[in-house]
Amino acid sequence: MVIKKNIKSKLTKPKLTFDRLGQISFTLKEVTKIAFKVKPRLLIAVFVLNAIWGLSSVPTFYLEKLIIDNLVKAAGNPNWQPLFYSAIVFTGLLALLSLLRSSLGGLNGFLRRTLSRYFDGELDILMGSKISELDLATIEDPDFRDKLDKIERESGQRAWGLMMPLSDIPNYLVGFISSAGVLLLIHPLVSVGIFVVSIPSFLIDSKFIKKEYELNGELAPKYRVWGWIGHYLTRNRNFMEMKILRISNHLKEKMGVLINEILSKQTSLHKKRELYSFISSLPLTIYDFAFSVLLVFWVIVGKITIGSLQFYLRSLRNAEQNLSGLVSSFLEIYENYIYVADLIWFLNLEPELKGHKKSIQLAGKRKSSIEFENVWFKYPRSNKWIVKSADFKINQGEKIALVGENGAGKSTLIKLLGRFYQPQKGKILVNGVDLEETDISELREKLAVLFQEFEIYPFSAKEAIGYGDTARLGSLDEIKKAAQKTGIDKFIESLPLKYDNPITPEFEKGVRPSLGQYQRFGISRVLFRKDAQTLILDEPTSNVDPEAEEKIFKELVKITRDKILIFVTQRFSTVRIADRIFVMHEGRIIEEGTHHELMRANGKYARLYNLQAQAYKI
């Protein structure tokens, strides 16, 4: 089977097929769904409070007008007392309204911060969940990594940045409508004028938003390098090596060059944006000045009162601010949209490798078996075949050793069996069922794999082993039995918190196990995976002493009596326990047999074995 879709096309064609307005609408809907899913009442409360806040502006201005007009009338008036009392009442109402607005603002800020925290947490869960669903080919693709890095760097805050202006729209919209309604009393064109003179600012900002997004895409690979350098300088596992090699200064210089390059491009663009923004704000400033002069003239000729002057000016400024806020909100929505669209694209990605709709479950009474039928495979973006014409069958109860030089294709066979990649040619069958027709999750439940580069999960010793089967994570006795089988139990029992002890110094009372101890944790986790039909171990004892290695392999043979055991190794002292040994060279299985059969054949296996044996004799 040939895979028709490549990762490149999948990355450059997100699952957003509408026009620009449709895409923005779709993105807003998706982000709102996330916020609504987290805390629906909080989200509704934020929208309502913002609308009330916007509605309360004009009453404030009107009360100020009444106070000013009463004070002007009272000045020099012998019958000033009624006017004074009216001004006091209006001042009290103004104070109550100000208190209400202050309370609304404080409550709204609290609700926003609370919702933001829940929203960020939900995004972390969604992103982690999506990564766990995607194919390995997608995750390892450089284009995808660049895009994911940009998403992680920008989209979390941008997604909430999309919600913030969206929740502000009721405030600005109600505020503008109420203020514009007051200006209609003067002339309808006053409100229209505000729109017209705001257009240049809108166009300039939208243009530079797009330019900033394009620049971020251009700089994404450099940000990745910056992140890696920062990791090595601050969170590297092996600070001792850093000190011996004395590369910190080199890395700091490398980071400095990157930072200067990134920031110089960003600064240049920001300078241009500020300059153009200043120029685009001039029409609104001129319009505001002209309207103010007109109002002053009307006061002088007695057409309006001083309080009305203040009322109209405040309404004009409020209409301008709300329109500016409304435009800024839409621009901010657009600015955040073009980042968040990447996040929504990511959350809507689907894995290429899927089981058939009528998946055939692997559970049942049939005996376990693994069969490769003329399998060929090469990695994406590569023309080199890593696996060539793999053709073999492994039956239940067999112990298989994979040997060969580095790069021969041994680990790739394991990745294909776990369906992390799809072969370009041939078939892989498990229990007689083509992997293309199996349920992937069902398949992986039947596998227990210790990869060459495995994780330790350092939260506690119990979890480092118990993650082999999270459904039995509470079975401490079973976890202890798995630890005993590799001899790591003695180390765990010596720790202050025993099985609850963290196994990294980054946590309180945490310790750092040796490489060999790390490996025993990994093997214990594989042995704890009770329902697995097939156990696969890639270099399982490379850092374990010979005595412990022998004990571990004896235990492996015992517990896999009715299972399939496949182990990749470079240490020929252990391969003799295998029922069959597959010798790989440049992607092909060139020899197959028991240790004695392969030694008699005097081929590649015999040469590799004798070379290693000779090294022990020296």
C-alpha cells in the first residue's frame, strides 16, 4: 500500500474551508465553545456585566450636565437654595452610579481572571489530548514542530485574547449606541463622521496585524533554536557535561545573536506601525477639535448651556472611545484569530493512521502471532528504505532477538508493529488480522514496549512502574512484585518516602537514580503490563550490570512462557536465550536461526559475536 497523502500537504491545508469572514466566525465559535464548556455561567456573567457597564456611561454624563447647569444658575442667584439642593441630589446619584460602576468593574475583573485560569487549564488538557492522538510521523515533522512551537508560544494567550475583546464588545457597542444617540440630537452626521475619520486607523492596524503574523511565521524556526538553547542553559539533565565541555559561553553567544536578529526585525516592524498609527489618528484628532470649537461657539451664542457643552463633549469622547474600543476589539479579534486559527486547526487535526470502521478486535481465544509479509518502509522526507522486504512470522510463546549494527532497522520494525508508522509496501498481521483493519487502541493494549529512549515519569516510584497499567495504579502489591522482578525494589525501599518518593531532584525529597536504575524502572513498568500478549524491549539492559541482566532475562523468560517476547540488543551474552535470532543489515533480515545454528553458519552473526567475545578476553 502506498500512502497518498504526505505530511506537507496536511500541514499547509488546515481544516478551515470557509472564506475569511467564515473562518473568523468559525474560530470565534470554537473558542467560545471551549470557554462555555469550562464555566458557562462565568462567561454569560462577563458578557452581561460588560453590557451594563457600557449602558451606565450616558447617565453619568447627564448627571454631570445637570450638576453643572444648576451650579451655573445658582451662581449670583439670590434664590440659590433649591438649585443647590438639586445639585446635591444629582451629586449623590452620581456618587451611587460611580460606586456601581466601580463595583461592576471589580467584579468583572475578578470573573475574567477566574475564567481565564480555567480556560488556560482546559487548553492545556485539549492540546495534550490532541498530541496523544496524532501520528508519530506528524509529531516528528519539522513543519509541524515549527507550527506547534508557534501555537504553544502564542495561541494560549491569544485564545484568551480572542475571548477578552469578544466579551468587551457588549460594553463598547452599548456605550457607542447610547453616546451616538445623544449626538443625534445635534445632527445625524456627527455620528457618521466618527465612523469616517476612524477608517484610516482601522486599515493601518489591520495591515500591520497581518505583517506581524507573517513575521512570526518567518521567525518560528529561530524561536525553536532559542527554546532549545534556553533548555540547555537552564534545564539540561547533564550540567556536568556542560561544565566539562565549557559550552555555556558559546550557547549564550549563539542565543544573543538569535535574540538580536529576532528583536531587530520585530522592532523595525513595530516602529513602522507606530509611525503609521500616529498619522492615521490625525483625522480623528482634527474632527474632535472642530466639533469642540463648534460647541464652544454655541455656548457663546446661547444655543446650548455649559452643562450641555460638557454633556455633548463627554458623549462625543465616549462615542469615539467606544468606537475605537469596538474597532480595536475587532482588530484584536482578527489579530488573535490569525494565531488562534492555528490552534483550532491543530485541535481539529485527525491522525492519518486509523483503524477500519469495522475494526476487528484482537482480544479472543485465537493464539497470538505476528507476521510481516514483504514489508518495505522509509521515513517521510527520505528516499532511503529503512526496512526492506521484511518477511517473517512469530508465534505465541516464541522469544525473538533482533541484532545488528546501529541503523540496521531494528527499532523501526518495532515502530511499525506498534503502528506508529504505515509501511509503504506489504502487510503486517497480528493474530492473523491486518493492522490496517485493527483498532489501534486495542492493538496497543496488547503490547508492552520499552523503547530505547523511554520516559521515567518521576512523580513517584509507584507511578514510574504503575503507569504500565493505569487501571491497576492503586494495586501497590502488584507494583512491588514488578519491582522485585528487576531488583529495583531494594532501591525504592531505601528511599525516605519509599514508593511515594519522587525520582527526580526537582521535587522535594526527590532523588536521581543511576542509568541502570532508570532502566530497571522501565522494565518493571513493562512487566506490570499484565494483559499484554507481546513484550518488546529495545536495548533493555544496556546500562544494567551482568548479574542483574541475567536475573532480569530469566524473569522475562518465565513470565512470557505463553506470550511473544521480542528484544533488541547489542549484547550477545543474552541472545542465546532466544528461540530465534534475526540478524538485520541495511534494512534486511539477512540471517535467522538459533545461536548455535547461526554460529555454525559462520556469517555476519558469528562475526559480530566473535568480535564481542574477543573484546571480553582482552
